[in-house]
Amino acid sequence: MIDALLDARYPRHPKLSRSLTSRFVETMVDKFGQLIDSPDKRIPADRALAKDMGGTLGELGLVSARENAVLLLRDTTLQRIEQARLRDRTERPTVSQVRRWIDSTGAMGLQPIAEDLVVRCYARAEARTFVLHGRPFTPDAKREMPDEVELELPDLPELKVWDTALNVAGTLFGFSLSSRARHGDNLKRFEQKVTDELGALLGPCRQLADLVRERVTQRELSLDAPRLETAESARMLCDSLDGLEGRQLVEAVARFEARTSPSALARQLPQAANAVELLKNDLVFGPFEQLGQSADTVEGAAELLARVDAALQQDEINEPLAKLRQLANEALSLLRKSEPPPRGERTVMTKRVDASGAAAKAKLDEAVAALRAALEEHGDDAHLVASLEVRVPKS
């Protein structure tokens, strides 16, 4: 009796072969997307897949399942929804409207999860993307889609431009999409990912080139330094992409060319904020300026300043800018060693240790013993000045 009542109330209710769990719905949406992306609108399917898709998407009028393949059906549910949209002259339909068009007579009696499955498949078939309050919306089968979510039809870029943009973005920003297919959802995902990256890069990249130029000029280095060229390229990238959306953003990414190399720019971009902080730090650059004023008289000064110049000139991919902090400490050490004794004092003993392994420990013991003897000889008038350093190979 219950079955008879339900059949009378919902005469077009689909005979679904299994329950629509959230995981199963996501699988069906993914398989339907593969079907839409296939050139001939068919995908191969084993018996289990054909049964699952036929017993759900087939019952909903979206696909036709064969023994070894699944084919797209456009002249049933999808056509009915699209005709209703055209009849209502709606360019950006809402989820609520599409639900109504799926079952305008109420004869199907679909649960919300089944309605949302059809809505998502319709959006995928028509290359539409979901937008909520102006921002991309990602459906989740665990939750019912809000009625006010809109199905937007984006202006898609050409396929060649789309592929180029994906490659460029992958190199520069280090992200990829789960699918390279050119459709509305992926366009929104691409836009969101690039926009998120730019949000963190805009400020630092717009300052970086000027700060590099300032420090390069202070050291009287050439302005065609690779690091400066790459910093200028980073600023050009951010300025060229800022404020763009959709197709315009994809086309701008695709035509961008780095002034040095994409790999050099990719290495510098995530370090831009740290580089700006470092280049602004006068406590780091102060020792270099002091060392430069006495480079002819301080042993090792010329070699250290040459390493500073290399860090300022070379790209991040070849010479990390953060190395300047270590060089600043080394510069301070050289400056301290070169300081003359205070007025009224004289140096009575200097010990230099340069050895490795067991010999280093023996030399250290000898130096300490000699210095201790000098301290005892001169009593309370003695003034000990020491700098000890242990070095290990670079890892």
C-alpha cells in the first residue's frame, strides 16, 4: 500500500539502485565530469561502474549506461532544464530555480541530495560555475547547497591559452589543479588560487626592486644585476595581474615572460617578504659599510665584501639573500679583531688557532695555557680580548 501511494504521488520518481551517500555523490559528479570532458561524450566503464552510473545518473535522465561504456544524454533532463532557463530568460540561474526546473510538476519527489546532484551535473554540462555573493562556491555533498547560489557562465579562454597559463602558474606559484580541463569550475579555481597568491605577494614585490636597487647602488654595483632584474620582473608580474578576473587573468598569466628566467622568479617570489625585511635592516648593512671604509687595512675584508656583492647581485636560485645575515656577523668579527688596543694599553700576547680534529683540541689547550700564563704574569692589570670560532663543512 505504501509503495502504491508513493507511486501515485510521485509517478516519475527514479528507481535509484543505491543510497546517495556523500562519497558516492562526489564519485558520480567526478565521473560525469570525465564524461563531459571526453571528446565523444562517452567513457569506458566496467560492469560495476556502468551499474552505478546507470542506476543513479541514468535514472535521473543524465546518462545512458551500456555494457562497457557510459554515454551522455542531452535530450532529457539536461535539455528540459536548459529550455526552462531560456523560457524564463535567466542568464544567471540560482540553485533554487534549477531545482524547480528539474521537477516543475513535483512528480519526481527527489530528496535534496539528489536534486543537488542533478544541479551539479547540469552546471558541469553547461560549463557553468557556482558563485555565492560574488565569490566562488564549492559544493559539498555533505551539505545541501544554499538556494541563493548562482550558476554563472564564465567567458572561457582559448584552450591553448588555458594550457599555457596552467604551465606558467605551476612554475611561478607552485600550484596545480586536480584536472586541467577547461571549464567554469576550473576557471574559478584558477582565479582563486592566483588571487590568493597575489594577496601575499603584492606588497613585498612592489617594494623589493627599489630596495635591491638602493643596496646595489650603495655598493657601487652594476644595475643590470640578475637579482634586480628578477625583482623588477616580480613587480611587473604582480602589477599585470592585480585586479584581473576570469579569462583576462588567464590570458595575462599566459603571456607573462620573466625578465631573467621563470625558475629564478619562482624561487624569489616566496622569499619576497623576507627579502624586503632584510634589505630594510640597517643593522645588517651597517657592518658592511664600516668594513668598506677600512677594507685596505683589515685582513679578509675584501673577500667578505666580494661575497656580499655576490649575494646582492645573484638571483635567489644561485645565492640566497638570507646569507647576508651570516656575512654581517662575520664582518663584525673582522671589525672587532682590527680594533686597536685602548689608549694606554699594549698587546703582550696573540694566539691564533687554525686546526682540525684532535689537533684543534690540542692547539686550543696550548693557546689557553699560554694566555692563562700571560694573565698570571701581569696580574690584575691584564685585559683579555678573545674571539673563538668553530667552523664545520657546509651540509
